[in-house]
Amino acid sequence: MEESISSHRCSYVQCDIVDEDQVKAMVDWTVNTYGGLDVIFCNAGKVTSTAAQTILELDLSEFDKVIPVHARGTAICVKQAAHKMTELGSRGIIICTSSVMATTSRPSSTDCTMLKNAVLGLMRCASQQLGVHGIRVNSRIWARHRWRYGEFYWAVH
């Protein structure tokens, strides 16, 4: 994709979102390269290798691997983007990916339900706190719905 779109219109920075210094460097790079920060889309995620995550079968060692990405990483990205947007006086937009699992649950998704609730709670707090600066914080909630004949389609709410 990078080759099909010129580098002055599309670029990326690879970083570890659980490392605050790397996220700050990514935000600074964006501002230095493009002259500002209008939108950040916090979309990183990680899944556990264990299929069933009921409370009785919850593999905490696997859970500990996904907490940093979903909760800490999203919080770091929101924090660093918000700092830069307020510093620049930008009326930017912060979007956090969550899931319908933040508003409902399935019998075998204890880990996902807990983590997506963390993202949704962060979005709610940040939207109240940053609204006074003109920064909008929203959540993109995706869901998988069953369609006829057992096919699935994805919906964004």
C-alpha cells in the first residue's frame, strides 16, 4: 500500500504502544512530519491463545499478555495524543476501537468483555475531560453478527 500512495500522503511509524516513550516519539514524529495532529485511531489489539476464557478457565498468564496492549496501550495513546492536541490548540479527534463485548457478553469471553469495558470506560472519561479543549473522543464498536446460512458479517456501530 505504501508504494501505491505517495509518501507525502501516507506513512507509518512502527512502535510498541505499551512503551510511553515510543508513543510520544510517534506523536512528535507525526507533528513534525505533517505539521499537526488532527486524528488518532487507537486500534491495536491482541488476542489470547486460549479459546475459552470463562471465569473458571481464565488463563491469567494469557490475560496478562493482552492487558498491556488493550488497556495500557490505548491509555498511553490517548494520553499522548491529548497532550499534543492541547499543546497545539488542535480541536482533534481520538478514536478508540472497542467491541460490542463492552456492552454485552458471551459465555466464553470473560477476558474480551473485561478489556473492552476498560477501553469504553477510558473513552467515556477522556471525552468528558477533553471536551473542554474541543477534542472529541469516540469509540468504534465492532460486532460480528450471524447472517443466514451461518455466514458472518461485520458491522460497525
